[in-house]
Amino acid sequence: MKISKNDILQHFRANGKPLSFRALSENLGLPKKYSRTLKRVLREMTAQGDIIRTRKGMYGPSKEMSIETGYFEAHRDGYGFVILEKPGEKDIFVPARATRNAMNNDRVMVSIVNRNKREGRIVRILERAYSRIAGTIEVDGRSVFLRPKNRNINFDVYIPFNMKGKARNGDSAVVEITSFPSDKRPPSGKVVKIIDVPDDPRGEIEAIIDEMSLPRRFPRNVSDASKELEKRADNMRPDKRRDLTSLNTVTIDGETAKDFDDAISIERIDDGYRLYVHIADVGHYVKWNDVIDMEARNRGTSVYFPDRVLPMLPKALSENLCSLRPGVKRLAFTAEMDLDERGITIDKRFYPSIIKSNRRMTYTSVAKILIDRDVKERKKCGELLADLELMEELARIIRAGRMKRGSLDFDLPEPEIILDLQGNLENICTFERNFAHMLIEEFMILANEAVSEHIESMGLPSLYRVHEEPDETKLVEILAALRGLTNIRKHKLKAGDVPRILKTIKGLPAEDALNYIVLRGLKQARYSTDNIGHYGLASKSYTHFTSPIRRYPDLVVHRILREIVKSKDGVPDKKIKAYETLLPDIALHSSRMERLSDDAEREVLDAMRAWFMKDKVGDEFRGRITGIAPYGIKIRLNDYYVEGFMHISDLTDDFYFYNEADLTFTGRHTKRVFRIGDELNVLIQRVDLHEREIVYGLA
């Protein structure tokens, strides 16, 4: 006899009250011999957060008892917020006294104690985010502690003296947690790795990989399996795939890219355009639950650093077998879309294909061809020139339509770290996005929307890329920054006002800084099985389909789409139920691994900035204010894309007070005002390589 979790939940809802184990067993009509099975299912449901067991031993659905599940975002001062798993819900504030010793990024259950204030208390920790923590060893006699490097972990880890290994006072180390914190005792652990003091930027990246416990190498069985696939790769069957090798096809990527997972083709048709977006068919090679798939699911995403990539898939797949290299036949999954003259999709088709890329092009060369009208580059691309010009025409039309519907237009500069062949830092400059980046971006967004809408229309469970509207509290902060620099005098902002505001601040000296403030005020996009739309793209249905080499959710979406394409009589119920069971966990894990990847890349950027500026202490630079907080000012230099911080105590020419209403500092006597976007001269006062910080002083 099978005991279904859905049956148990439906039974709870029908009863409308918590039930004891005996009452539940009797109500379900279970013979006594099934008691052990029922206990096991209830334990699983409790561990997953579907139900809760009260102190009196009563069971009930967590949602019916004002209890939600989500991820805890800790603040260094002890309090935090729970970002709920259910999209569209506002975050829950958790005061320091009610965190139950949850650590940053832990998956938790939170009891909502005040719905109006969105305040709650954590009642259970379902899943710990960290099994290992990096930090600095502190030895005092026979007492040993690890002070975590991550400032959002606001307690030290106790290390028994016989568990410290060869670690000495002041060493950087990684500790494996053996006992998590409780109300009565701090966390404890054992030293598993001593991190060498970096003596160059490459060594710093190695240290960050250790600190974040990122996987450097693939397990032997995964590497062996990928090499075996490489040997047996010659199984392209044109009879089961559409042969598109006669189409003009190009890949457009960065100069250093090695994994080409998307290619495009275009044709003019009677009433508009026919666009082909070809995506590497990773799912043909990597099957559900094989060793490569399980490793890719665990990693979730590739992680990109200035000198290397930690790939989601072994190089035999990511840089060879699945990479759409020029002049080589490759298996792909194609989204073929017909668009009218206004850029509106009028028809779409999806199918496995075989393609052969005519040329591997770079963003730089395409921009020279289309924007600079470079004669030499245009001549070099030969028969592809007409196609590229048609792509330009269509991309501009699609983008104009997307902006019109309310998509957010962030044209933000990004830092680019330049290393020489020896790994030494040459420069940290602004990465220049050009029209070619935008062209590819528009086509990928279009394909992602088309796939998402198609799967949703078929009624199948899927992974959506969702982006919620910003909370009111964040809109208040955005409005404060705008008041000091624009003629916006609104008392309240709504989420629908943001696209218009981005247009208003275009061309202002503080445009970049204000754009970043608006961006930081938005929620982070994530994966979910519930489609609530994508606020940033103003899209009603959106997914990730175009990068299966480097993102696991894309690979999952490929598999769902393949089921639809190959199932003439509809996808079997058994498959649908399997997806319904599996996808929520994949969505949560993928979102978490994406955040970890972002944190690692941000940490490397901070470290590279510190290494680059360490020989410039005492030098004077011109910079622009990019952020203001009660305790100081964030400044980015004009000459280099380097941000640092100036503490309020360094403003010594007056007593300055902080104005929260418009995010400014004003001198009490001089009336001098510091506001976001202002330029000023600063001295490099101190560079802390250990903390990866740059401290400015006023010149």
C-alpha cells in the first residue's frame, strides 16, 4: 500500500485542524502494519517543511499554521530576513532574538507573528547552507576559535584543541562544522585545510575557491563518463533531426569564450522575419540521473573568474562535444520563430536539429561591422553580411517593443579585470558593452520567452525564471536617492514607476550611481515552479533555455521541451508526476548555487581591486560618490573601475549629519553637502589585502 504525501495534505485540509499520529492513521484507515511507513513519510514531510510537528506531537500543514519556508538572509548585527520560497510574497523580518541561531542562507521555517509588519520568528532550520566555513584562527591558551570571513555569519566557531591540526594563531583556515549553533552553545568544528597566504592575484583566487568550498576538479567517474561520450559521439541521425547545415549560422561571443552554447540564423520571409536560435543539445548526451547529470545538478552553474572557469560540465562536453564550434556538425535544439514587421512572434516551432556554424564571431567584430561600418571587417564576413544586417534590423525592433511594454533598461558599466600571461594585474577598467551584446541578448530573451510560453500552454510543470516586484521599503530607499539629484518630488513610488524613472535619470552625471541604487533595490531573480512573471523584463512567462552548458535549469527545460516534442499523444502522467516531485528542489538548489557563484565572483573582484591598488597608497585620484550610508561614503575612481569606502570620521573639516530623506551628508557649519553623483578628490589611505578593502581619505 502506497501512502501519498498529497493524500496526507488533502486529508489535513479536509479536517481543518492538527492531528495526532494515531488520529491521522485511523482517519486514513491504515492497518497497523503500515504505521512504520506512515512515520517515515511524516518524517520526510516534516524535514521538507510541508508539515510541522508541534511540541504536543500534533501534525499539521505548515501553511495552515501561519508557517512558511524560505531562505534566511542574515545581517551582521544579528537580525535578518526570510526570503520566502513562494514567489510574490514579501520578505519576513526576523529580529535578532528570534533567529534560532540560523546562519546566512540556511533554509528555514518561519512563523509569522505579525502579518501587518511582516515580522516572524524562525521555528525550525530545515537545511544548513554551510558545512564548511573559512576564516581566521584565534588561539588563546587552549581555547581555539575561528572568526568567519563572511561578515554575515555573526558568531565564532569553537574548535577543540585536538581538532585544530597544525593551525596557528592568525592562520587562514577552513573549518568543517561538527556541531551547529544552539541556544546553549556556539557552533564547533575541526580544521580541514589551512589556506596559504596568497603572494599574487592568482593565489588570491585559489584562496577564495578554498574559502567557498568550490569544486576544482570533477570526480574520476564523471571525467571517465564524459570521455567515453566523446569517443561515442558520432551518432548524429539526420532522420530523427532536422538538418539545418545548409543555413547560414553564426556564433557571437566574447574573445576568450570557449563554450559556445548558442548560434543564430535568420531569413527574410513574406510578412517579416524567421529567426532560428540554435542551442547546444546537452540533453542528448547527459541523461537524467547519470553521473554527469548528478554532478552538474550539484554544481548548478559554471563560475567565471578572470583567469579560469570552474565549469558545470567537464571540458570534454563544455568545450568540445556540446560546443557549437565553426565548421563542425553539432547536435542542437532549435527554436524557430516567425515574427512580423513589428517584431511580434506569429508562429514558433521547436525541434532537435543538426547545425554547422559558418563562423565564430566576436562582439567586437560584429560591432565594427554593424555600427562602425568598418570596410575591412565587412569585407571579411562575406556572405554573412546581409544576414548580420537583417539581425540588426530585427534586434532593434524587438528591443523597442520590449522597452515599450515596460522592461527595465539598465545600461550599466561593468568592471573588466585584465591579467597578463603571468597572471599579474594589468588594469581594472570598464567593460564596454556594445550593440552586438544587445543583439544576442534580445534574441536569447525572445527564445526563452517562446519556450516558456509553449511549455506553459501545454500544462506541463516547468522551471520558470521569476522576478518579483520590489518591496515598498526598497522603493522608499530608491526615492530618497532620487530626491537629492532629480526634480522627482513624489511622496511614494510604485513598482510601475521604475521604467519611467530610469528614462528620467539618463544623461545625468550620477546616472550610473542611481542605476545601481535602483538595481540594488530590486529583488534577485530566481528559479521557481510557480510562474509569477519577470518584473525586470516585463515578461508574463520566462525561463532559461539558452545556456545548458553553464546552467543546470536550462538543461532541465530542454528535457521538458523534448518530452513535448516527442510525445504525440501527450506527456505520460508518470512523467508529469515525476517532474512535479523533482522540480521544486532543483529550483531551490539552482537559485542557491547561483547566489554562491555571484558571491564568489564578487569576492574575487574585491580581492583583485585590493591587489591592484596596494602599491598606490598615498596617491590622489578623482572619484565619484556611488553610495551614502550613515557610517560613510562609497566612491568609485574615474581612472580605474575601483570602488572603496571613506568613513564619516575622515570628514574632519566639519561635523556632518546624515539625512536619510535624500541620502546626503551636510556640514553643520560649512553647509557643505556630499551627495550621490558628486565628484571629489580622494587619497588611497589604506589597502587591506586580508579584508579585501580599500579605504579612502579626503584629499
